[in-house]
Amino acid sequence: MANHKLTNFSFLMAVLLALLNLKFQPQPNIESPFETQSVIMEMFVICILVFAITLCTPYFPEVIDDINLLAGSLAAVLLTFTLFPGLGWVFLLIWVTFFVKLIYRAIRKFCQLYHAMSSTSDLFNRVLLGRRHAHHNEESNGRTTNNNWHASLAFAVGVFLALMPVKYQSTAPFETHNALMLIVIIVTLVYAAARQIEHHLQTSNNNSSIHRIIVTKISLLSGSLVAVVLVLVIVPAIGWFILLVWTLFLMKQIHEACQILHRLCQSISLVSYVFNKVVGPRGHLSQGRNGLVA
């Protein structure tokens, strides 16, 4: 379902972005929409990020699907508004009507769910259990979820790369952001290598290998970092915020890895302690017997 939705939306974005590049070709009398319509383009970048993130989020599917639909449709409306303002206003009015309808439906569902519960704690438990159930489904379908995340990352990176010529018409980003573009190249190579290793481990029978888990995290982190750095080049204000969120997520992953390593060391120490307790006295006893025999 997610791949089908992504395919349709990717086709729409490809057409609109191609028209955007044709309309705003580097010419002396044509200014970039990032200068003349900066708010619209910034909102478009935010919508693409929200669409890519919510496309593979397993929690609360009904709410997430609505957010995904709203973000994707708003991104298309904003591009249409940039290309053809008159038509964009019509689509924007339709989108606002649809948005109000979804908000009304969401509030009505929440009120029905709240009245069906005997207390607020029951509502919290229902939400918590639903989240745990979604987490269980995510773990059981980990391979599909990872593939969907990779598809979302590829889509977001493709959109941001298509915005580069529109953003930088007179100067190249390699001149103004040389360090960031170098980071993009390096991280892309890391992502490609990790993705290839991950695909090789997926085809093998060792699906629970710790190496596969590590490589999967490296590929997802590096792929998301490519998108973050591209946003930082296109819209610095949004990019710095996304980079902060990415850094916090990286610290969370490192903390969880340290906890796993700590528990592993404790397990090894416990096994070693039990082994010394069991084998140690027998070793001393056998040495004593050998001494008596001699």
C-alpha cells in the first residue's frame, strides 16, 4: 500500500518539479521562487519531509494516513500555486475544505472513543496497547518496513536534488556550500555500501544476525543524513532544526547500543563467574588427586 501510494505521488512530483525547473530556468530576468515565494517553498519542503516520515510510520494508522494525505496533497498544491497561481488558489480552497472535513471527522472519532471509555486511564491504555501492537507488527514485518523507509528516503532525496537548480540559479552549491556538498557525497557512498551489505544479509538465512541490525541502522542513519544535509543547503532554517532532531535520534540509538553492550558484558561476566565456580573446584580437586598419585 505504501509503495503504491509512493509511486503515484512520485510521478506527480516528477511532473511538477520538471515544470518548475522549466519555468524558473537560469535567466537574468527570472528570479528563483525561493526568493520571490520563500514561504511557499519552505512549506513545500516541510510537507515533503512530513509525507516521507509518515509514509512508513506504523503507529496510529488512521491518523497517520490522514496526515500523510494532507501533507502530500498540500505539497502538490503549493507547487501548483508556484507554477500557476490562479489554479493554485482553486486547489488550495479545495484542500482547505478537505482539511476541515478531516479535522471534524477526527474530533468526532475522538469524542466517540472518549465516551466509550469508562475513564481517562482506559483511553490511555487503549492508545498504549495500540502502540505496542503496532510496534509488534513493525518487528514482525521489519524487512518490509525497512524497505519502505529506504523508498521514502530515495523519494525525499530525489525531490530535494530536483530543487537544487531552482534554488541556485546564478551560483553552484559547490561554491557556496562546498563542505556540505562534500558531506553529501561521503554519506551517500556510506549509504550505498551499507545498503548493499544489508541487501546481501537479507538474502541470507541469518536474518537475526547482530551484523544485519547494525548495518540496517547505519544505512537508515546515513540515508536520512543525506536528506537532512540537502534540506540544510536548500532551506538553512529548517535544515538546522531537522539536523538537531537527527542528532537527538542518533544519540538515542547510541544510548540503546551502549545499554545492549552493557547487558552483554554483564551476561558474559555472569557466565564466566558461574563457570569458574563450577569448574574451578573440580580443577583443584583433579590437581590434588594427580599429586597424590605421583
